[in-house]
Amino acid sequence: MRDEKIFYYPKEKLEEIRDRTLSAFINRKLYPFSPYYRKLFDQHHIDPRKIKTAKDLQNIPFTSKEDLINVLTSNPLDFVLQPDEASIRRSASAAELFGLAWNKTFYGAERVREDLENEYKPIFLTVTTGTTRTPVSFLYTAADLQRLQLYGRRLGTILGCLPKDRALNLFPYAPHLAFWQTAFTGFASDIFIFSTGGGKVFGTELSVQTLMKIKPNILIGTADFVYHVLNTAKEKGCDLGFVKTIALGASRVPRGFKLKLTELMKSMGATEIRVLGTYGFTEARGAWTECPSPEGSSSGYHLYPDQDILEVIDPVSGRVVGEGEDGEIVYTSISGRGSCVLRYRTGDLVKGGITYASCPHCKRTLPRLSSDISRAFNVKNLQLSKIKGTLVNLNHLEYLLDDERMIDQWQIEIAKRHDDPYEVDELNVYLKACGHVDEAVFVKKLNEKIAASCEMNFNRIEFVTAEEIRRRLELDSSVKAKKIVDRRPQV
């Protein structure tokens, strides 16, 4: 697929497009048509006409997950753009008003109504997975589905899709962004794509059979289920030399996991394999991808400044940090219809922030978000002793376990000693090893590595069979693998 010109614009031109689009969106779409943001602007005495650049966003309060849940519980459509004739007349540009008048004169009032419904009438939705909090629905109009297809075309271009390619979508069939963004990527890239519905629909055995029948060049899915399917294929002696690209989503894809997956594929005949990560979330209604880069490395996620704005902030002070600095990702839509959010705090923490230098791998000049992203809700206060609580970043433990080449799959369990709700917390891990290991030696080395990095140890490290880890992770029945489970009894 051919690149778009915007992929190579200089930074100054990208910023000019971004700022012009932002100002027009806030003044002509968001403030006039969004009940929630019109009320927010008025309460804080914010003049939308003064929001002219991305820097001006700092004058607008953040929107949190709690805001979404609280508002949508009582007013489900408050984040949805809802124009009426009066608000359109007040906010539309002269060119837009002329276009409406032209269509009404030459094509009739019915044509104008159809065009406005196409732009603003919700016809589709995706839902957050709800693995940690209350699920939230985000609505799409027909115009938003065209935007989803635009994201799909850009994903396909950056991934390097060709019309002759075949893709296998292993994401679970559900009203979740990952499945539908993948489907739309196939449509927009003009490639054959087959969606299995994941483990919950096809199961492992049928997924492997489909893999061998279709012989796709591209595999797409969650890291854990793709890895599980490929391991099963190896056990069956399959030759997967036809697979060239594996695109993974729904979780971070660390370097160690990429290398582990690359080695697995090479052992099944894949000579030229690229393992890439993607990043997206329901509130963005779109996703971004890494470009092909040397084994195990990451280009970062290529962003689209004509569609949305990502900021990185200090999670404590809320201050926007500089280029390349760590912080929390904040998202603003500047092109959507349907459900739209402004300065939405994702709760995702990124190391390395955003860079505006051209990509060293593909030479595109799009801004790039570091792929070293973790979830804030995985930082838990655990009572590991009788004396005081300990703030434990489970993301660090995830990365250590994923980077360990001798660990095939794992699950972390938070429990209470003796299942007593008043006892201290325990942190256990269940492991499926890659091949044969000396368990005593391995446990000692793993705990030493964890103690050096996190200043703690697991209470118990238990080796389990492939069948047991598959049952624990719920690979064939859950939307996402249950890699971290909290089994502490409630008081």
C-alpha cells in the first residue's frame, strides 16, 4: 500500500495541521454539540475560541474514567455529539452552511437530513473489556466507521501489508475495539482476512487447523493466545514458514517476548518473521502500530496528528512533560463524531514519552509514542508484612517474567496467607517452563533477579503443566488471559 503524504510532512507542518484541526473541532463540533463538554467549558469559564493550539489544551480540565462512569450512568449520551438545527447554524463555518444550502436546493431537504444522520447518528458501539472496572460503551456514527477504516488503512500501510497477503484475526469476537479494528484493517488494506473469533469461539484446535488451511502471511491477536496457538502448532509438528508478520495487541509486547516468539517461529520454518506491537483503547476508537524494525526492537507507535492528540503528563501534578519524558498518557479526539473525549486520562504510564524525530527504521516523520507502556491499576498496595503496606508495581514483575526466555507462560496470584482475610498478603506465581529446567536452581535465580529489581520475592513459585497453565489463564474462554488474579477473600 502507498504511504500518505502526511506520513512525511515536516514537524512544523504536522503541528499546523494538528492545531488547525483541533481549533475547528472544538469550536464547530465539540463545544456546540457535546452536552458534557459544553457544560464543562461554561462551568470553568473557558472560551472555546481561545483553544487554538495543543498547548492551549492545558487550560481544560482532565476527563477521568470515573467521570465517564458517573456521567454515563445517569446520562448515557452526554459524551455523544448531538447537533440540532439551531446549534448547526450557530457553529458551522460559512463553507459548511453554503454546502448545506446547496444540497438542500439541488438535492432536497431529505438529502441534507441523510448527510447529517451519516455524520452524527450512532449506529455501532464498542465496549471496554471491564477486566478492572465498570465497562463503558463508546458510540460510532457512519462517519466514525469511515474513520476506523482510515486507521485500518494506515495500520496496514505501516505494517507493510500487500494486496496479495492473507491475514488471520485471532482476537476474540466481541464488541471490543481490537477485533473490529483488525477486521477494518483487513478491509481497508484490500487483503483477505479471516476472523476466528478467538479461543472462545474457535478454540485452540480449530484455530490451528484454520492456520494450516489458510496459510496466512499475517497473524493478529492477543500476545498470550497467539503464543498459545503457535505452541500448539509446534507440538503438532506444523511448518509455519508462510507466516511473515505477527501483530499483537491488548497488552504490552516486551522485547523478551518478541525474541521468544521469533525463536518459536524460526523453529517452525519461519525465516523472515516480524513481531510488532499495536496500541489502542476503547475511548480512542482507533489503534496505532510499530513499524517493522530489527529483531526484538521497537520503533514506537506511529501517531496521527490530524486525527487525535496525545499528551504525556506528570501523573501527580498533571503538568505536561517534555519530549521523551515519562508520564501518563492523555488522549484527545480532534476528528471523531459519536462519543468524543477531551484530555482523557488513560491511566497508562509510558516510559520514554513521545518523540517527534523521524523514525530511524521507516523514515516517517509522524510523532511516535514509546511502546514501554504499563497500567497504573497494576500498582497495588499489598500488606506483605504485619508492620506496613508495600506499594508493588506488578507491571515490573510482568516484564521480568515475559523477558525470561526459560518461562513459557505464567500467572501471578495475589492471595491471603491461609485464605484468612486478616492475614498478610502473599504473592505467588505459577510457571510453565520452556523445556527442562532445574527447578531449584531456576527458582533461586529468578527470586534473586526479582529482589534486585523490585526489592521483594514471591512467596511461592510453582511449576505447572501446559494443561494447568492453560486452565488458569482461561485462554479458550476469556477475552484476555488472566495473567494477574486477585484471590484475596473479602472481609
